[in-house]
Amino acid sequence: MQYKTILITGGAGFVGSNLAIKFKERYSDIKVIALDNLRRRGSELNLVRLKRYGVEFIHGDIRNREDLESIGYFDLMIECSAEPSVLSGYNESPEYLINTNLIGTINCLEMLRKNKADIIFLSTSRVYPIKTLNSLEYEELETRFELKLYQSIKGVSQKGITEEFPLNGIRSLYGTTKLASELLIQEYIGVYGIRGVINRCGVLTGPWQMGKVEQGFVVLWVAKHIYGGELCYIGYKGTGKQVRDILHIDDLYNLIEKQILNIHTYNGQIFNIGGGRNISVSLKELTQICQDVTGNKIEIKSIPDTRFADIPYYITDYTKAQTEIGWIPKYSVREIIEEIARWIYDNKELLSPILA
């Protein structure tokens, strides 16, 4: 490992905390710092885990340059901090979203420039425009929507969405802040000589994710089947046939480790990262798996109206990462659901105030 100190922003969140712990498990001699403002409910539960594995925690906010400057030297940043809801900023002020996802990125980039450090940036599949995604040709099957074989738009096939998918169009305020951050990172790489990789991630999930309707729906679905309560199929006639591919957090770690060990090779590149077609699930299918795993059946309501920013289908084509990095995800949908269920059962009382 060429790096001595890794700074993980959003380090007490689901992604950041799991990555920090995995790095300490694999490389006990490196210093790992987790910076987080603890804004998301449940992130405080990760502080005990971080301490147990020897991760240094700093309570700070990337919106505040002083918080970043107080950290001192680091040679690699994994940028996980974000306001991740695609609905954020609608019917409310977008100030927090923009200050965190864009101004925060600028503050991080300045620290990278001063430290001559490298960056792994976690972007999102939501950089791709809503209208273009919704214009793809679908067919409706018994349990899910599916892409038709022939599409008129480049960068898409039945394997999913590639990095060549068009970027022109409205994509949500969340997606826009992440795309703008990508452009800034590419400029800093070109102008200041820092090294970096951008990963456009789909749905990430696994244990210690505090699932909500707008972010973390897989954990939310499992939790409701364990604790009880109601869920809703929202939009597309309320059938639950909308599809996403999902990726276990450990599969993401395996990718990032490969990238940082050869960052000179992947410097400046963008990768679409997700579970792909083989690790995809509709809400209707997810409900059935949750019933099978937990033995419980709950009420699923239907809301036919489709919300702004919703899309019926997104699957990642990760061919570029597979070809150039030699990475493929390993956890199946069923394995992911079973592991999340075990985690909730093992921590049922602790998680109840957040997930119940």
C-alpha cells in the first residue's frame, strides 16, 4: 500500500464507515481518518464500530474549510460525503444540498491540491438525465420492467447503462451537483496534477445502512418485514415493477482497493459501478424475497402516480470496470437480503428507534 493516511469524508455514514473498517482490517499499519458531521440519523451508531477497529473519528463538515484544514496531512481521500436524496431540494431550499455536494467538493479539492493527495470520488448513476432514461424502450413482464433488445440511444443495451450514455438534460439537483463535482475533479487532475478516479455508483447496500424511502430502500424493505409496518409501491400504476441493480458494500470496497493499488493506471477515468443485470431486482421481486427470508408478510400499498425524478429502470453496465480493472461483483440479491436480515435480527433492539 503506497498510502500512509486515508481520509474518508462521510466516514460515519454507511459507505464511509464500512470502507474505513475494511481498510483497517486489510492494512492495519495505515492511518484511517473518518470525518463526518453526523447529520444523518443512525450515523452515531457507527462511532463505536470505528473506534473498535482503530479508525480515528473527527466530527467535522466538508462545508467548513476550517474543519478540513484541522485534519493535517493525508495522501488519499475517499470522498463519500453527500446529501444523497434525489428528491432533496424540491419543495424546499436546495442550500444544504448545494453547499454539501458542490461547495464541499471544492473545499476537498483545495485540501487535495495543498497535500498533493489523490482522490477516489463516489459519484452517482443519477448524473444521467431523467428524460433520456425515461425515453428508453421497455416491456412489462410479470414481475418487472425490462429493456427491449434494440435501443436508439447510445450507451445502453440489455446489459444496462454505460459511461457513454448521453449527459444532456435535467437530472435532479442531486445529480447535477455530483456531475458538477466530477467536472471540477477532472479539472484539478489536469491542472494541478493530483490523481483521481470517479465511480458512478448505482444502489449501494448492506449491513449498517439506515434505510429510508428516498435512500437505502433495500434495507428499508427488509426492516419493515422484520419490525412490521407498511410499504408502498409508488408510481408506474403502483405495481412495484420498477427495477434497480444493487451492489453490496464489500464489492465496492474490492473495486476501490484495486483502483488505489494502481491509481496511476486509472487516473482520470470514470467507471459505472453497480451489480449489473444479474444482481438486479424489482420492488415486487424484493417483496417476495423479503417474505421468503423473514417468513413475514406485510401490507404493500399502491400509489399509482409517478413522482418527479422517478425512473422505471436502471441497471449498470460495468463492462469497463470488468475489462480494465478485472472487477466483478460477487454478492447475489438473495445473499445481500439474507445478510441484511441477519444484521437486523442481531441488533434488533439497537436499530429499532431508527428502522422500526
